[in-house]
Amino acid sequence: MLSLDMALLLGVIFASILTRAASVGVCYGMSSNNLPPPSTVVGMLRDNGFNSVRLYAPDNDALAALAGTGIGIIVGAPNYVLPELAASASAAAAWVRANIAAHPDVSFRYLIVGNKVAGSDTQYLVTSRKRVKCETH
């Protein structure tokens, strides 16, 4: 039979797991026509209980709408910028300044470098990731 202490400990652990599992996010795709404005999308996210959103690439209007909401942002450096990021520390610094540091009220959770990178572009991944990471610390 479980002791009271053990039962309480298991209850706390179970509650902790449920709290962490309650984080729900969505990918915010922007490559389409007739999309609602970012402020409407953010309202929909909040109304439906989403607390995380992924942007495949930084979008100033979306980031401005997400500022101050507490919604955690996962943003990606798109594949087309990987060669530039890999080639130059100053290019990585400029990219971080323009797309991350320029939005101090946004709750950035993760910064992803590339998306489904394939073929010869994979050669840029490690160096791009290292350069971007250096600029975010």
C-alpha cells in the first residue's frame, strides 16, 4: 500500500506532467492568398488557447501583433538565408538584429535554422546554426 507521502509525491509529479502537456501550439503559415491580418490571427490564437506559434520565417507584421501577448514564438531562419549566415558572422549578426533583437516585446522561445533542408544546402546548416547561436547569447 502506498504511504501518504508517496501518494502526494506521485500526485505532484502527475500534476506537473499535465501542466507541461497543456502547452499547445500551431504553425502560422503565410504563403497563401487572402490571409487574415496578423492581429486577427493572434486573436484567434488567444481565443482558442494556443500558447505557442511557429513562424517559418520572421514576419514584421506578425511579430508586431504577437508582441506583449505572452504567446511563445518559434521562429525560423529560412533556407534561402543559410548561405549568407554561414558565410559571415556579420551577416548572422545583422539577421539576428533585424529579426529577433528588433522585437524586444516578443516572447521568443526557439530560433530554428532552416526547414527541411536537403541536398547541397545541408553544407550550410552547422555553420549557420553556430553563427546565429553566437549572436543570440
